[in-house]
Amino acid sequence: MNDPFSKLKTAVWVYDIDNFCISWANEKALDLWEADSPEELRTRDFKVGSSDAVRSSLLDYQQAFRRGETRGEFWTFTPKDIVKKALLIMSGHVLKDGRMAMLCEALTLDLIPDMELVGSTVMMSSYQLDGTFISANPPFKEDIGSEDIRLDELIVMGSKLAQIYTSLESSGQFKGDVLCRRQGMEVWYHLDATLSSQDGVKKILIHQYNIHNRKLQERAFEKDSHTDLLTGLLNRRGLFDRLQSYRDEKKHFAIFYLDLDGFKMINDSFGHACGDQVLKSVSARLSATIFSKGHACRFGGDEFIWTCELDELPLPIDVLSEKLLNAVSHTFYGEFGVPMDVAASVGSAIYPQDGITTQEIISCADAAMYMAKRTGKRRAVCYRPGMEKENKRLGILAQNLSQAIKNRELSLHYQPIYHVGTNKIDSYEALIRWQCESLGYISADETIRIAESTGLIHSIENWVIRQALQDLKEFREGSDDSIRMSINISGLHLAQADFVSSLEEKIIQAGLTPQDVIVELTETALLDGIDDEDSNVNQLHKLGVGISIDDFGTGYSSLAYLHKIPADVVKIDKSFVEQVGKDSRTIDYIHRLISSLGKTTLVEGVETQEQKEIVQALGINLHQGYWFSRPQSLMFFKSQPISPRVIEIG
């Protein structure tokens, strides 16, 4: 009779669990088992040398097969003392006498494409309920390096062992990643433990797989995702997770919000590389021994947060605030020993007396920090109820902002970006304006901050996008069809999973193309997920939307990261332009670097003819600033002729 399994590349056999023998096998199985014939293989007694752990596991499998379940594990075989490894797929097979046997299909290593799985052979061991070792299969003994190890000796952490016992008592099983002892080392394994009852005797059966390398990779990835690239401190995500852990554990804690005074001047005067070194030095000071029981975070730019449980604070809050202030307020020495004075303003708050949510407590410390700045800088202030007046104003603004679109209080003004080489407008930057009915004009920066803190940023910026795209069509009527629209997008909005698809839909609805739109993003937003090919920034780039780095030089990214950012245009902050009359070397250096990376330089804040001429002489052709035009409404640009000064460039 033809064997339907004879042409299979895999070894297939039927194992009689009750009688410890193979009752049938195809030709590939004979090769795997080094058998001379089917008859010779059937006569082998697999009970000999079989451990209790293996026998008990097979009986548990038999029960699982009756429930229609299957199993898949890496097994090590030693036919005729030849070591072989294979992925074993096991399922139930009913014999003619009605007993449940095990149908096995073995995928040998040459048939497994994912070689990373190789080596995760199943290790089996069994224990009495008190943890006394009963038996184990050879892979367990070889890997662990012991033939007799108690369960409490195998598991490193007593709390994890207690968790295993609790789970076994409640559900009869435990699955999880556990740190185990292995030949004098601590190694990660995935454990699958079951409470087995055979012949009235209860025992613990454990299947475990070595996952140490994978676990190390996961932990390294988790650290990277919670760590600031430049300083090695926690990033925002890491801080929020830390504070959430405090809250979950019902622990009271203090946070100290630090903002560097004078850091912008260092960036402007000595360059971004020096600024980065200062940030690293500040980070090292926040990691000093006196602060070791807490957690330091680089919250963004030149802002830091240090947090600690109240019970672990090394000093009273007011004294500790001064210690933090003194640690950060210091003279740093840059290249060639040039002294750079840096100070800080510190605001502190306590959970839960000052705020009951993570955002509230950070906002309280932030408010205290701004109070320190407003009262002279270089000082520390604890949050107190008297600061709520400003918070009340912000609350009113937040309430009004939710109705601002409906009440038509929002509008857009546009500032042109000129290409001085062609004397043409390259694009318009859309800038939001809010005329609040009760509080008057609100600055764009404050509007965005309120929108972000209240969660309104998505609806506000979606309105901006739709209006700006519609106005772009108005700008193009009777003018240059190549003019583009530049729109500022918040990092919070960019992080939305549907941001790219939503933007693409709005572009199509406006009858435009992705190439007509430039998205302006901060360095912080661009660096988030910089190495992720599927990040929204990279998706925008692939879509064809122009990407511009906004206010380059005021954020915290090093120039060394610039080559990784998929931006087309780099907008240099106006603070650099203000210095060109005295020294243009810094802006020249930045421009040359930007150009060498295939990106275009745009300068903002051009306010005098001298600045315009110096910058243009450096080869920078994209200019924006009051020298050309203040931000104005669409109707202004449609009704007013362009100033002759604007078109007489060159």
C-alpha cells in the first residue's frame, strides 16, 4: 500500500503514550530516529531512561489531545547517542482500540527559516508541592547544570515563586518570564508550569525555554524608549511611567521642575555643540549621590524634572530645592576653557496635596517654576494656592478655546517666505490668531500651550489645516501656482496614529497635492521615533509632504542628529540672525552643514536690510521676517499691492 506520508519532507510518527513505543512512522521518521526498519523502531522501549518529568508531561498532553488541543515545542532527540533537535508539532491520534496516542511531526533545523528560534529546546522538570525536585529531562540537566535542584533554588526571586504558587493554586497553571539560576548565573526563561494530578499524586510540572537574549533585547529597547538620547536621563515617557508607578503603589512623591536660565545665550554665542555639553553636565549633576534615590528626567529643551518618594527625600523640600538650584547653577567651561554661566529656576510640588493626576502635579511644579522666573530667576519656589490666580485665567482660556472655532474667534494670518534669488514668494506660513471675547488677544504660543494641555490641539490644528489649504487656493488665483503652504503641527498632534491619513484626506478634499504642503515641526517632535521607518514623520516624507524643522537651534537636538531627520528645510531661529551683524560665522557654519546634508536653509527674523544682505551673501536664499512683510490676513494680501521694497531684492 502506498504510504501517503512517504513524500513528506518532515518526519511523522505515532507515539503510543501508554505503552512507551512508536506504533507507526514514515521514512523520514526512520532517518530521524536512526532506525534500520519500521519493525526495529517499533520494538524500542522509550520507557527506559525516560524521566518522571517527561512521562508526566506526556500524560498531560494526552488529556489535552482529548480536548482537541495541540502542542508545539523544540525537543532534543538522542537516537543511538546522536544529538538531534527539531520543532515537534504534536496532536491527538485515536488508535483502533480507542486509546489516545500522539501524532508527531518533526521540523528539523534545515526546514526552519527562522534560525533565531534554534536553541530554545524545551526543558522539562517535575517537583513535589513543597518544591522538592523529582526529575528532569536531559536538556534541563545540561542547561541548569544540576540533577537535583529545589524549586526555591531554581527561581531567583522569592516574590516570583510566591506568584507561581498563587497562580497554580487558583488556576492550576502559570505562564510567564522568570529569572532562574543557571550554573552560577541568573538567566531569563519562559516558564509554563502546571499542577498535575496523576494516580492521585499532585506534582508541579514545568516546561521552560531559554529566552535570555530576547529578554535582554526587550529590556534594552525599553530603556531606549524611556531614555533621552543626549543625556541618558529619563525622557517624558520614562517620567510619566515612573510617576504612574508611584501613583499605582499609592506613594506620595515630590517633583522639582528645573528650567535653565541663560541657556539660550550659550546656544547663540557658543553654538549648539557647547549647549549639548552643558546639558550633559547638568544631567550628570542631577545624577549625583545626593540625588541618587530619585529619578531625573530631561523633560525637553533645557527643562529637567527630578522626582522622589517623600519617604526617600534626603532633605526637606525647601532645602533640597536649594541643593538642586546650587547643583545646576554653575559655571561650565567650553572649548578652549571659555566660561559659560548657567543658572536655573526651580519649582516644586507634592503629590497628592497639590495635584491628583500626573499632569496636574507637573503643571503645579511648572507654575511654581514660572513664578520663580517672574520674581527674579535663580531661585526656588514651592507651589502654593496663591498661584492659582494664573491657573484660573488659564482655565477660563481653556473653556473659551473649546468654543473659539464655533464662535469664529480664531483666524489665520500669513507671513510670506521669499526666495531672494528669484524675487518670488516661495510659500506662506500659516499663523493662528485668537481674539478671545472675554480676555482679548491671546498670543499664538499661549493658544497652542492651552490647546495641548486641554487636548484641543487636534481639533484646533485640523481647523488650521483645512482653512490654510482653502486659503492657498485663494493665494494662487491669478498668481503663481507653485506657491506652497507651510503649517505648524504640534508634536502631540503628529503622534496621532491617523495623522498622516487625515492630512492626506484634507489635501485631496482641497484639490491639492502633498507637494503643495509643508509641515513645520519642532526638533523634539522630529526626533521622537527618529529610527522608526514607520513613524509618522517618515510616512509624511514618503507621501511627498515637505518637512521643515522649526526654530532650529532652540531645541535640544545636536547637529549630529540632523542627518537622521527626514526634513527638506531647516529653519534657523531668528536669534542667530540677530547676531549676523557682529559675527556671521555661526550661521555660516550651520548653513554649510545643512547644505552638505542635502537640505535647504531658511532664516527667519530678517528685520533689516543689513541682515538680509549678509544672509543672502552666505548663499541662503529663503528669507522670512518683518523686513519683507509682517503676518497679515488673506484679505490684506489680496487687496494690497506688494511693497516695492519686497520685490527689489538683490
